[in-house]
Amino acid sequence: MLFFEEAEWKALHIFVNKTPLLPDREPTLRDAIRMTASLGGFLGRKGDKEPGTTALWRGLQRLHDITATYRLLVPHLKSGP
């Protein structure tokens, strides 16, 4: 993915969807951004526009902690080069 590391999008998907099952493909950048923003309070209702900077910032802060936990719990995960 362009912006999210493998561990980040996997941890994000697992946490937001409350399931240990990963999708066959990584989410699109738009979907990953909306999931991240949901961690920061973005509701994503039908009439809502795209998430703002505050929701994204808060979501990224939470995602950092969620990813750190994911990396601790999945010892065979490679953190990259």
C-alpha cells in the first residue's frame, strides 16, 4: 500500500472489523483512511463528507498503539527492511 505498512493495515482491519480474519487483498487507500479516521471519531454516515484532519490525526495516534500491540502479538510478522 502507498501509505500504510503491512502491519498497520492488517492491525487496522482486525481492530476496526473486530475479526482476526484478513481480507484477500489489502484495503484501498480511501478505505484505510476512513477506517483510520473512524478511530479518531469519524462516523462515516451517508451524508458525511471525507474525514478531516483532526479525525485523521487522532486516528493515526491510536493506530500507532494498535500496530505496536499487533506486532507484539504476532511474533512472526516481519517489520520490513
